Amino acid sequence: MTSSLPPSATDTAERNLRDTLTHAIEHRAPHAALIVYDTRTELNRVLTEAYRRVVPEAQFIDFDSTTPDVILAMFERMQAGDLVVLVQSSSFRMDAYRIRIELFKRGLKVIEHVHLSRMPGEQGLHYIDSLAYDPSYYRGVGHALKARIDSAQHGVVDSGNGERLVFASPFEAAKLNIGDYSGMTNIGGQFPLGEVFTEARDLEAVSGRVRVFVFGDTKFLVNKPQTPITMIVEKGRVVGVENSTPEFDNMLAIIREHEGEVWLRELGFGMNRAFSRDCMVDDIGTYERMCGIHLSLGAKHGVYTKPQLKRKDARYHIDVFAVTEGVYLDDQRVYQDGGWQIAGCSA
């Protein structure tokens, strides 16, 4: 079997996963660990081998050679505080069983690696790099960003070429995905880590123009147009585009067909330094952690509720990534030169 990843990839994965389990997940004896994996991609095999090195006492189960009943029985035997890792080329399905949610209900810690087949070849190296865990960076910058967001009365995303998206509203309480689970009910989630997100309390107070260099397509893959697309936003809705592509126009048309208009909701502060405008992976859910700003199009957002948007009618949450020259909260610049600069912390 030919290999596109160098032997050093497993060493890097081992180092990064060891730091994650030690500092973020805080997994240690006497708690047990169960690694459920498949071997369909090289990235799967590298990550599984890295886990064998980091947690050699864990049980390892090949999903493709085991029945769901056997796996569910193993989940049943685990105790609160134990760890389950899912290394998935796509996403494991066991009928109506929602794996991560059910495991959290049992008080288990969970690490999900999903859709690894969408990141072939060199992209696997980028994914492995994204698993690095620096507690001082993620926790220092992450908590500082949350504090600044939560107190800000307004904000601006400077998208270059004179394009500015203005949030003339305070923000919803920011949520953290930084590997600090203190005070949280659930420990773990989908990896890699690295995001602080919010949205305007008053969605209609968002207006301006923003250049989009990547958007998620209908197959949940990164779509990068040759030149950035400019979105025109009025009262929290996308009302026009410039330099668009047929794929982007189609995505907007799908949202309008089902929701009537295209709302702009999430304001995501990505923190993962393994990803940038020049260093990408195809899986949009992974690339969402990119160090910079991403936004969501569509009325759907599971965390925040808005009186004018009914959850039963909200169907779409499409991530789009803004060309980001600067980010301002209450006129103080918190992002420049490709990184976060805040409260004595820097990226």
C-alpha cells in the first residue's frame, strides 16, 4: 500500500494528541479509553496508530469489522469520565443512535475526528497540525476574546479594498471551543479545536459589504472562487453580490427558496493557526476553525434564538469565510497581520 504521508506524520500526531489528552481532555488513570476507528484512509490509519502510542491501554475497535450491537454494548460498560474517541473516514452511523449526544448523556468524554476522507494527501498533514494544543494560546486569547466580545457595543470586519461589515449592536454572549471545559457539562466534541463565536443581538443592525474567499458548497466541501465574492448586507440580510459564481448564486437561491431571504447570523472568530487563506483542507467543518473570521448564511443557528426566526422554519447554516484585514470591537483592533492581537496575547 503506497503512502502519501511521511513517517514523521505519525510522530507529529502522537505529540499533538498527547497534548490534547493531557491538557484539554485531561484523560488519566483510572479512567478507561475506547478508540473506535476505521482504516479506509491513510489519515485514519495514522491517527489510530498515534492513539495506540498515546493510550496503549485503551480498547481499539475496528468499526467495519464489528457489529453496532457489540460497539453499543461496549459503550454501556463505560463509566462517567471515561473517554471515547471516534476516528471516522466519514461519519459512523448506527441507525437512529446519535453517538456523540448519547455518549455525553452518559458523562463520557468524547473526541470526534470526522470526514477524514475529505482531506487526502498533504491535507492530512494540515489536519494533523491542526490538532496541536497550546493551552496558553487557546485559553489566553480565547478567554480574552470572549471578554472583549461580551462587553463590546459594536464591531467591524474590515475586508480590504474599502469593504467593511458593520455590527451596530452588542453581541450575544460568546461561546468557546478552545479545549477549556471548566464549568461545562460535556467534555470534548468535534476536533480540531479553535473557535470563539457569537452573533449580533440585533441581527438587523448588521450592514455593509464583505469579501468572501471561501464558502461551503452543497457537499460540505470548501469552494474557493478565483476572486473573492463581495456580499452586500442590509439589515442583516444578503441583498446582493458582486463577482459571484454560479455555485455561490445557486447556494443563495436554495436558501431563498426555503427561507424567503438570506440572513447573516454567526460571527465566528477562528483561532486554529494550522489553517489560513493559503493553507486549507476540503472539509468545511474542519476548515471552519481557520484563524480569521467566518460568517453563516441562513436562518439556522442551534445556539442562539431570535424572535423573528422560528427554529422549525430555519433550515440552512452555510459557512462563508471573510477576507479579513482587521477586526474591531468598540473601535479597538483585535485582529491584524493574520492573527489575534488582544489583551497582551497574540497569535
